[in-house]
Amino acid sequence: ARVPSFQFSARLLYGSTEYNTLVNQTTGTATLSVQHDANNSVTFSYGQMAFQAAENGEGDGIVTVNITGAPEYQSSTGVVTVTTNCAIGGIAQ
């Protein structure tokens, strides 16, 4: 099965809510949006996303982590909902 995923790096305060959520591999919702202008945008909404993190290093209480997110099936929303906005009508209908 194909599973979309994405990776990013972040710097987090050691012991913060965000850091602890990653370390505990807590699942949650995720929304990714890209907007070109008021008439052109796309939003991907994932009802349940699992995150994995690998620490790269720490300095002065700030931890650098590489994060991989992979969506999971959720009974009420499925895997992903995509909302688009385009100035040109009738595309992909």
C-alpha cells in the first residue's frame, strides 16, 4: 500500500508540550496549506497523523529534531480531505 508522508526539521524547547508530544509519538490532526494569492490555494487536512522524531542534538535547552509524519485512516474523515481554490473554473471536474 502507498502511504504519503512528509519530513521536516524543527527546533523545539526541551520539555515543551510540542517536544513531549513528539517524544511520546502522540497522534493528532494536521493541516498543510499552500496559498499563492487570494484566488489560488490548496489545503490538505489529515484527521489523524502519526509523527516520529529523531533528535539531532541539543544546545542551551533547544533540541533539533527530524520529524516524519504519516497519515492514518480515521473512520469519520478517512485519510485526507483536500480543499482547493483556483481562479479558473471547471478544472478537474
